[in-house]
Amino acid sequence: MIVEAATGDHIGGLFTDPEGVSAVGLTGDGTRVAVVTSSSLGLTRWNLDAATWIDAACAVAGRNLTLQEWEQNMGDAEYRATCPERPLP
């Protein structure tokens, strides 16, 4: 089960890894998670800071979500710029 670190609220399904997860650890401040697997990856660390992921996605995509992408992924939330430094389509 995936839970919100701050509240413990259930927010997603089970995390599965075909190679087998042997350990998972969350930093005390909740900003990073480390996963140990039996795959060739061994130890993988992820930054959980949403702003970091948003910045990376904007850098890769080079644009905001289209209205169709927004509606598909954001539901009824009001359409707005996902990459504020870029104009809306």
C-alpha cells in the first residue's frame, strides 16, 4: 500500500518489483526513499520533493500540460500552468 508520509492516508496500490524488493526506507524528514532490490539496480534512491519532479518534467517536456492531458490526469481541478514560466497552449 502507498501512503502519504505526513498523514498516513492511503493514496495508492501496492508497489511491486519483478526483481524483488528486500528493503524500503524513508528518511526522517520524508524527502527521500531508498529501495533495495535483488535486481542489478541494488540500491535506488528517489527524491520525493514534488517541486523537484515538476521542475524536471517541465525541463524534459518543455511545455505545460495540454487541456486534454490536464483533464485526463487532474480531473476537475481548474486548468492552470504546470510550468509557470511557460505560456499555456
